[in-house]
Amino acid sequence: MKNMKRILLKLSGEALSGDKGFGFDEATCLEVGRQVKEIVDKGTQVAIVIGGGNFWRGRNSSKIIERTKSDQIGMLGTVMNCIYVSEIFRTLGMTTEVFTPFVCGAFTELFAKDKAMDALSEGKVVFFAGGTGHPYFSTDTGTTLRAVEIEADAILLAKAIDGVYDKDPKVYPDAVKYDEISIQQVVDQRLQVVDLTATIMCLENHMPMVVFGLNEKDSIVETLYGEFNGTYVTV
Ligand code: UDP
């Protein structure tokens, strides 16, 4: 992927939990950190959004409590994830800053575009925790919103799967992976890249997405500076 000076890397919460499916897997986070340090050292500005599925999902983690409060718990889960990964990155020698769209006391900085841009230009890895700050949204929509705001060159989606397929390869062994696909095609074919709200935001704001497998060797570094094996979602 040429000419990517500023990217927004989206990691799923589950990816942080390794095989456990809950909480954190330190080895996985350290490996992500090692790769992020490499791309930062090469001059890429990196912002990160982390999902919250390793702790809580507003839609389905409780059948009793109301959605708004359930989503607030989900958003706080993403704050825990970002504080944790930010600290892991610091142990590797990176400088970091965690932003939230709501006040978290002294734990995080309140998000403002100018502050985030300053931090990025200082070479800090910037975390956007807490999603959009609103219920009924997701970290996919938070990712798209922040990527557009910071004028990122692309959203990098590091997934359990190594690209976008025409159908689910776990169900259909003959599924075909796309090297490149347009966002309009993603919408028309209802392909699962990010959720539909986030897909439409990418379409309207001309934000490309780059999908690749987090578990492939060196995939973050390779995607930006080496051989790209995933799917490029064009605008
Ligand atoms: N969430 C929210 N608003 C946001 C971002 C996240 O309410 O802007 C909540 C929501 O409850 C979600 C949880 O945080 O289920 C974790 O976010 P993620 O996007 O990982 O959830 P998923 O879409 O996988 O359920």
C-alpha cells in the first residue's frame, strides 16, 4: 500500500483476548505493538480504535437492562482496552495518548481534532476510545468518524479473516477472496466488512478500507510496506 502517511487501525476486542475470548492476551498485544512500532518508526502516523467484544456487547450481553446503559458499559469496555494497549505500547518504547468523546477524569484526554492531530504529528500513537460516545452506534462507526475527522488515508481493518470474500469461507469452501472491491459493491452485495452505518459513512466520505488478517505473519507491516495479501476496498 503506497502513500499511506496517516492511518486508522481498527482492532477487534476479540483479537486482544487471543484464544480466551475474554479479557486480554498479553502476547497478542505485544506482537501488535511490535509491528505498530515498526510502522511508526518508518514514519506512518497511527491512530487506533479497539472494539469491546472481549468484555461487553450492548445489544446482547444482557437481556434485562436497557440498551442505552448497556451500550455505556460497552463503551467503557473499549476505554479499558485502549488504556491497556496504550500501556503495552509504552513498554515497547512508543509514546501514546488516549482520547475519549466523554470526560474520564484524569484517565484520558477529551477528544478534539486539533489535539489529536498535534499528537499524531509528534509521532504519538493515538487511541480513540469510547466509540462515538453515543448508544446505538459501534466502534465501526467510531472508527469511520474519527478516520474522516483526522483525514486518514485509509482505515486498516485487522481481522480474524484475511480479506473480503464473496461469501462466508467458513460455510462455503468455494468462497472467493477479492483483491479489490468498491464500497458500492460492498453495499450492494451486503458484504460484511464494517457494519452498514459505517459502510455508508465510508461511501459518503470517500474513505477507503484495507482488510487483512491480523494473525498472518507481520501483516500490519507487510500491508503498509511489503506484500499486501488482503482486500482493498476502494472509494
Ligand atoms: N458502543 C456504543 N457506541 C459506540 C461504540 C460502541 O454504544 O459508539 C458499545 C456497544 O454497546 C457495543 C460495544 O460498545 O456493543 C462494543 O463495541 P463494538 O463495536 O466492539 O461492538 P459490536 O459492534 O462488536 O457489538
